[in-house]
Amino acid sequence: MECGVSASSNGADGSGPGEGQLLPKSGMVNQVCREWLVHEDSALAYKLQEKEIEMHYGKNRHNRKLVRTDLQQAKHLQLEESTEASSYERNLMTLELQDEELARQLQEQLEEEAAAKIKSLELSDIEIARELQQTESKHEMQIGRASCRERV
């Protein structure tokens, strides 16, 4: 950047009426231009630094917000999975209890059927034994009659 300020004066000594207060001393224009450029550079550097800091803080704010959101979502998903797992375990426990009850009922039914079959076999055996006894008694009577006839 170039400084376009030039010193002009109305009087021979460089001081006109009231102008000595507005313009820098003669020969100081270049120094003032340099100081102004340094001031502008400092202001630009300050603005750039502020912008960089704001971008950095903005990025940090965004990242923290993202982490909070992700954390909330993770907690929500964990709660859902925990609830689902608990429900699954309850269902599994219910099924186990139902299976145990069904197995107990089937065992009782099988035992009753076996007991009924044994009872039926016992009754059948008793009936066969009675029939055999009756047959044997009849046979003995016939033998006894036949021996009586032979004696006569």
C-alpha cells in the first residue's frame, strides 16, 4: 500500500494559519506512512487471529455438540438394547417354565398310562389265572369222575 499524503504549506516556513496542527512536520510523511502501514498490518493480523480463534472455538463447540448428541444417541440405543435383552430373557424364562410344565404333564401322563397298562395286565393275568384254575378244576372233576367210573 502506498501512502498518498503529501505535505503542502502556504507559508515559507511550512506553517500556515491552523495547518501546522493538521499536518505532520515536513519530512515525517514517510514515517507516518510506515507507521500507518504497520498499524494496518497489525489490525489485519488481529482480525485474522480473531477469525482463526473464532473458527477454532466454533469447531470446538460443534465437536462438543456432536459428542453430546452422539452420547445421547448411544445412551438411548443402549437403553433400547437393554430393554430388548430383558424382554428376550423374560420370554426365554417363560418358555423354559412352559417347557418344564409341559414335560411334567407329559411325564405324569406317561406314568398314568404305564400304571393303567400294568393294572390292565394284572387284571388280564388274574382273569387268565381264574380261567386256568376253573379249567383245572373242571379237569380234576372229570378225572375224578372217570376214576369213579372205573372203580365201579
